[in-house]
Amino acid sequence: MHVVRYQSPTGRPVVGVRTGDTVAPVEGIASMAELLRLPLADLQTALAKTGTAVPVEGIKWLPPIDGRGEVWCAGVTYERSRGARMEESTEQSVYDKVYTADRPELFQKAPAWRVVTDGEPVGIRVDSGHDVPEPELAVVANSHGEIVGYTICNDMSSRSIEGVNPLYVPQAKLFAGGCALATGIRPVWEVGNAKELTVELVISRAGEDVFTGTTSTAKLVRELQDLIDVLFVPNDFPDGVILATGTGIVPEFAFELREGDVIRISIDQLGTLTNTVATGREPFAFLAEQNSEEKR
């Protein structure tokens, strides 16, 4: 079972439960934000009340976040990530220290309206020249700071911009098409141990695989609830938050994405997220238009 957002025949966003090849609307819940305001027990009860299921064929899926929801990221949480950041950076010690520090690196990635989902493009900056995807387990927390589910995040990143100076992280991370989430959230009660999941990344170019990588969330140096707890100390998230927990797969330094590359990220029990690389701002103009339509 996955909690999803999709477009009704009238164009209205709907929160639903997808099971196999069917999806059913959640009764009495108008938005993902409304759902994520509920305590975990109430959220579980709400998801048990669904309407008539319909086939998923032809459904337009929407990102599983809306309202005032935000996506945040944790950095340098895997040994591989620490090594890659040190390799690319002029300030190597910064990444070595944060990997072992009590305080994790946390940064805001995108508000809900900037997020793309499965089948939509992801972006690379025209002023970067060296970009990679970062496949990550994403933790979904409600407004009470409880972990309620998991999804997949592609935290697109400019290695060249961050490598020049760690203070450029916002520019290396926040740009049009820089954040993709899978369409579905797998409820926490349906996932055994979230730190025992296999993560796979495949990048294809002109129909051929040019990079493949595999890791496990068991290599994540931080505890998931600890990351959420630190995030909530200074912040309120009235419509919930999704925290991408860092990447354990980083292509070798010589590799860089190109326009048209297809990125496929799979995580055990959660599913697959597939996106094609686009360049610049224009391919993502639909996000602002889509946000305006949903507010009407």
C-alpha cells in the first residue's frame, strides 16, 4: 500500500491509497497536508477509510506533498558521501568533521510546489557543468515529529559548484528540477527496518546503462528519528515534512550527467523513481502553473 496524490477527472488533486493496480480516494481528507497534521494513530485510522477503487491506468500522479509541506535533506551521512565530498572540495576537512559531529548537516531542499515526481524531468544547472543524482531514502514526518512513512528522493546536486566552496551548497542544491520524490509514501507500519533497505541507482544514456550503483541504508551513520528530532528543535512543520537522509551512491568524479539521461532509483519495499534530465528553467515552468491551478 502507498499513500498517493493524483488528479481527478475534474483536475482536482486527490489523496488516495494505491494497492497494486488500483487506487481509492481517502474519505474526508482533502490534501496530504491535512493528513500529515494528524497524529500517527489517527493517520492510520484515516487511511483505512477509502472510497471506490479505480484502475491506475491513465492516472496523472502528483508529488506526495502539498500545502506548506517542505523537503529537507541531511548531508554526509554515508562514508561514501564523505569521501566524494572530500574528493571534490577545496575544503576537505569540513566534510570529514560533519560526518562524525553530534549535529548533523541539515538544509532545506524545496517547498512542496517545486517538487517533481515519477515520470517528470529533473534539472541540471546551465552554469554548473558537473551534476549527479543522489538517491536517498526519504523519511516522512507528520506535524508532531512522528515518522509516518517513507518514500524515495532524488536530491540532484552540482558537484562543481559545491566543490568550489561549501558555502555554495544552496546554489548546488536548490534549483529548478532539483528535487524529485516518488509518487507514493509507504506507511511506516508496513516497512520492517528502514535501515535494512537496498538502494539501487541506474543511469541510462541513449538506451545504454552508463552507471549503476548499489548501497544499503544499513550504512547510514545517523538514526532516522534522531534526524527528525534535530530538524524539529527550531522549526514547526504544520503540514508535515519529508527529510531525505543522504546518499551512499556517488558516481566516480569523472562522471557527469547529460541532458536526456534517464535516472532510475529503486529502494526495497518502496518502489522506483524514474526521471529524465533536462537543462535550465524552462522545462519546469509547469510547476508554478500547476501550483496556481491547485490553489483555485
